[in-house]
Amino acid sequence: MKIASWNIRGGNDPLKQQEVLDFLISHRVDIFGVLETRVKEKNAHKIARTIFKDYKVVSNYKEHYNGRIWLISKPSSVTVTPLLYNSQFIHYEALHHATGHKFHVTMIYASNNARERDILWSHLINIKNTVKEWLLLGDFNVVRTADEHVSKTPAHLADILDFNSCLLQCEVDDVYGTGSELTWNNKQEDEGRVWSKLDRALANSSWCTTFPATSANFLAPGISDHSPILVTVFEDQHVHARFSFLNCWIEFFFFWCNVSILYIKN
């Protein structure tokens, strides 16, 4: 089972829409959070019907006019039930059909405004008391440590402290990760370039106990300035076809052998 998120920095371009669909298919993603779509609601419905017609798509347009988060899921693999909507997150319960596992995921696109992020942190702390297995995934728009931000201007210490305080109260920590350590850059040159780890996957202890093999791969940005996050919870086990051999075929074989011998003798 695979869960992913990607800040695509605008989804009106058909090439970006196709890139998202290709990502879904090539990585066999079961649940995908597409962030910072910048697509108006009327156009989102059209895109869902045409580009993502084989998937279930829910969004948070009721909480933000630009629908900052699209939650795309594969109905044949998982059933996704949204529980809480906000301009900065969609929190949902998921049922994985093949294993029967139920779990909670919060797909996040945090504001770049510190005061608005404080509201998000409060929501996450409240959610913590309502879940068992819990994964948080997306663009948090803040770093955990000073060395996760590379720029002439250092990251704000107050923002770092607030973020870490939230994670401590939520009792979550980073999932084991590979790939890009700094997940966003501003695409500027030379001294104007800024690199940061804004995108991450976090899980609580119940998640790590139930899904101990969980890992996050931070891939190349491609069409965006953010790395997509591909979380592998467990590899799907393909059931091999069983080989069956019926004894009646042996009996049939010997029967015809005997018939042939009698025919030759006569």
C-alpha cells in the first residue's frame, strides 16, 4: 500500500494534470494528496471527471475558495472517509480492502503565515486524542531544525519551536526517509537560492507498531518546486496461482495406455 503527497504549485496546466496521473499509475499510489492546486471549483469537477475518472476525488473547497488540497484515492484498493476539513488539512479514516486494516491519515498543506499555522497545530493536537494508527503527510511550510533551511537568512527560531512543540504534544516523529533531504527550493540562482525541508511524513507509535516497515521516499521535484513524498506502508503481496494436479488425469493416462497395448496386440 502506498500513500503520497505532492505540492504541485498549481494544477491548471494539462501537462501537470497528466504528470499527476502518471505519478499515480507508475507508483501504484492508493491515496494521493495533491497540494496547492490553485484550481477553481468548477474546473476541478471537470478535471476529476476526465483526468481522474477512475479515482475518487474529494477536496476542501468549502474551507478555501482555491481548494488547496485534493485527496485522490483508488476505490478498488481503499475506502476513504473524510472526517475533518480545514483550509490547511483533510483528516480521514481509510480502510485497506486487501488486509482489512483501518487507520487515520491527515493530509496537510500548512499556511506560510505563522499565526494561521498556530491554528493548524491546535487542530492536530486535538486530533491526536481521537486516533490510534496515525500518519501525517504533506507540506508543513516550516522546518524542525535550523540546518533544514539553507539560505542567507536563517529560519525563524520561534516557528521551529512552535512546530516541534506541536509534534511533541501529538507524539509523532518523522518516518524513516530516503531521497532528497531538502524538499523545496525557490528556483533562484546563486545567492538568492533557498533550500528547505518543508515536506515530511510523520507517524505516531501505534502506526509504527502496526506498520513497522513504513518508509518515505522524497523524489525529484519534476514539474514542481517541491519533492513528492511516496510513503510505502507495506508491499502488496501478489497471490500466485496455485498449481493443481488431479489424480483422474493419471488414471485416464493409464487407461489409454492399456487400451493402446490391447489394440497393438490384436
